Amino acid sequence: MFQALEDNQVQLSTMKASRFVKAFEMEVDRWERTLSHILEVVEILLTVQRQWMYLEVSLRSTLDIRRRYLLEI
């Protein structure tokens, strides 16, 4: 997915460099912003996923310790 996003961004950059872009400049700009926002959201989701995975391991360890403690009582 990242590769497709990057490929499309490169294509848009190529279009913007063209002397024929004037007729489509607003649409190209809109697509450029849209792809940029999509990439930003995907990166945020991946960050949240990584943090959740880290926290999940910590929480499971904490719950296991609590269960063991309660069983010993």
C-alpha cells in the first residue's frame, strides 16, 4: 500500500512539472493533498498499532502477576 501511495505521489509530481498541467492544476493539487492525508493517517494508524502491541504485552504481564498473587492468597 505504501508503494502504491508513493508511486501515485511521484506521478502527481511528474504531472505538476508538466507545462500542460495548468488546465488540471487544481485537481492535481487536490489529489496531492488527498494522498498526503491518506499517507499521514496510515502512518498514525501504524504508530497506534505498534504502541498498542507494546502496551498489550505489558498489560498481559501485569494481569498475569496479579492473578498469580491472588491465587497465592
